[in-house]
Amino acid sequence: MDQENVIDIRGLVVDYRTGRSATRAVNGATFSVARGECVGFIGPNGAGKSSTIKAMMGFLFPTKGEVRIFGEPAGAVESKLRIGYLPEVTLYYPFLKGTELLELYGGLHRVPRSRLRERIPTLLEEVGLGDGAGERLIRTYSKGMQQRLGIAQALIAEPECLIFDELSSGLDPVGRHDLRKVLLDLKAKGATIFFSSHELYEVEALCDRVIAIHRGEILFDKSLDSLLGDASDAGLENHFMSLIRRRDEGGTP
Amino acid sequence: MTAQVRNVFLIGRTLLYEAWRRREVYAIVLITSIIVGALRFVHFFDIPELSKFYREIALKVMNVTTAATVILLAARQLPREFANRTIYPLLAKPVSRLEFLVGKFLGVVMAGVFCYALFMAVFVTVNATLQVPVEKSLFLQSVYLQILQLSVVASLVFLLSMVLNTDAAITLAAILYLFSQTFMNLTSYLYDYVDRVGQWFLVALMYAVPQITLFDASAKAVHSVNRGETIWHAMPAWVLYALTGYAAAYSCLFLAGAYLLFRRRPL
């Protein structure tokens, strides 16, 4: 495995077993993400995006293949120390305040208490939860506010690598704009970013490279420039749709 | 403090915050306390034994209510983490699944102790106004044993919630808790009427199911002093050590079982 690769996935197969039958969610996915890259992971619903990300985080175990993060097996404490992760829409502990939740996650991420005291107000401001929102119980938060809090918890330990599952789900246009700004700042600072998304314009705005997955198999793995070149005047969305149709009809994209 | 111990403490503390801020615990304590507080006025015919009987009932009600709170809290932990998806950001941090499980267990026990402490505050206040003496050391021992019992019950529910759905885990845990004494008596009674294989089975069953009633010294505490004479003294230290070891062994065994099932579970 390449030491410069932050994420290394080789021949990943994920099966979900129900009784004696098994459904294959990911079928032999292989790709890697180098340090400092920003990679978008796209695909239709049920394509295998979340299963791949869950395998990367150690939430489920590959049926076959290997997943390594910072050279460690997926889910190892050593690699998790260097990752910030945002799951799909989460309803955080309703009886904690926003600041308490960040103290909890920061504490678990071994951020010193003195650093947390400095960082939490700045971070809340950065994700658009200023004006005392952090001192309110989370049960009073809207869905969008919870997602902003989720972004804050992913960034609390200033991780080297960010893994976001469904980047902007639950966010309104203002929230998406703020998030994009935060991610572009992090990208400029050299963070490695890997995110799944349905929103192709988001991928276009942020990524260096795009990996598409369809029916559990990698459809393509291309730099954004090359993909935009292929798409030419048809636009990214139309190009993506034609590739999916071609694969469904049995051809190669 | 090592990172592992800190993780366990942080996860447990979150659960305690929740118990502290949820109104359910206060409602349970308030309603039960009103019922128990009414005992202050139970002094019919000035018969002290009658008052003692009611206080014994009051303590039993408090013990059962605390255990029920712990059963409900413990059984809902994992399903709620999955339903709200909070398990993902938590386990994405440098936290092992063992630390997560032990942290949740610690939180449930702390919430149970919090609930029981509220009950005891009411009980001690009512008892003080009645000016009926109890053997203080024995009373404190009975409180300690109740806390041990809560840890056994919580760990049992965590194990059950790994293999059963929430409702089934709550029901089975409640049955095991409420019928522990009957179950113990029944197995002892049946022992003489079954063949050798049956006897082995009953002995195995006796060891498999923790004897919850061993941790209930509330009746002894209430009846410890009679007409100014102490009839039940504090238990010797070795009994407390043995019961602590017994509770620790079962709690560890159940938690280890829960961890084995949770260790490789796809999330």
C-alpha cells in the first residue's frame, strides 16, 4: 500500500446477510485517495456509497477485500484519531446543549479541554451556529441546525482527513454555501476530503477527482478536468446519466 | 486518566445529563414519593409495627421503581443510538466498541443511582419525621447492595438487548427481576422431585440466573430496631465483599457476552 495514500481500498466486497440470503452492496471496489486530494463519491440511491463509507469507518466488515486508512485497518483507533466524519442526517442527543455535544466529541477525540474552550465558539460561528445557539438544548434545533452541528463535530479535532456521507443533506442553500466555504478553506490548508453526494454541482465546485459507483461497482474514477472534458457541452449531469444508462444496457462507460 | 477510562466516563456522563434533564425521572420520583410520603400519616392505633410494615413496602416500591427505570434506560440505549444515528459519529471518534458499551453501562448505573438517591432523600426525610430508629449502618449497607443490584440488572439488560428486540428485552428482564425470589424457591422445591439430569439442569439454571434477592436487605434495615433494641446488626464485611464479588462477576460476564455479540455486528 502506498504510504502517501490516506484511503486505500482494494477489492472491497460488502454483503448484507438476511438469514441464508445475501445482498451484495459493494462488488470489488478498488480506489485510493492521496494526501491533500478532494474526492467526490457519486452514485444513485442504493449504489453502494454509504456501504463503502461505512466499511471505511469500520462500521461494517468487508466480506472480501481490504480497507486501509492512513495505513491502518479501517476502524482502528490510530486512524480514527486523524479523521473527521459526518454521517447522513443525525439527530444528536436532544438533552445536551450544542457546546456540550462538541465538548463530548472533542473529549473523545482527545482534544485538550483548554483547546476546546477556545475552539468551540469559533467553530460554532464558522458553521453558522453563533448568537448563543450553542447554549441551547439540541432538541430545540431545526434539522439544518443539527446538520451544521454535525459538521462542527466532524471538524472539532482539526482532522487531517474528512469523510462526509451525503455532504449537504438537510442543509438549506445558505447552509450549503457556508459548508462549501468551510471545505474550500480546509482544502486550501491541505486537508484530505472524501465525500459522497447526489449534488453534482457540489462535486464540480469542490473536487479534484470524482469516483462514481453504480450497483456496487466503480463506474469511473477520473479527475474533474478529464470528466468535464468528456462531458463537454452535455453537462456533468447528462454525461453521468448517459454513463449509467450505458452500464445498465451492458456496455462499458 | 487513560484515554480509554476518559472515553468511558464521557459516554457515561452524557447519559447522566440526559437522565438529569429529562422530566421522566423526576415524575417517577415525585409520584412515588407522594405515595410513600403519605406513609408519614400512617400511625393507626399508634402501633409501630404497622408503620414499619408500610415503610418496608415503601422501600420495596422504591427498589422496584429504580430497577424498572434502569431496565427501561438500558434496553433503549442501543436502539435509540441506531434510530437517531448517533452511534456513527460516536464510534467514528477514537473510541472502541468495548469503551462504548462500558460507557453506556456506566451511564445507566449512574442514572439509576441518581434516581435511587432522590428516592432515599424522600425516604430518609419521612423516616426522620416519624422518629422511628433504624440501624444506620445496616440501612447504608442495604443502599449499597441496591446499587450492586442495579449494576447486575443493567448488564443483564444490555446482554438481552443484543439478542432481543427492545420490548422483549424489557419484558424478559422484568420477569427475571420480579420473579427472582419465586424462581429461587421453585428451583429449590423442584430439586427433590427431578432425576439426576434434571438436578444438574436446575443447578446450572441457578448459576446462570443471578439471584437478585440476595441484594435486598431493605426489610432487615426497616426491622433492625424493635422497642429500642437492635435485632438486626450490620452485616460483617466479608458478606459485603462476597456480594460485591458476586455482582462484579455477573456484571462482567453479562457485559462480556454483550460485547462479544456487539464486537463484529455491522452497524
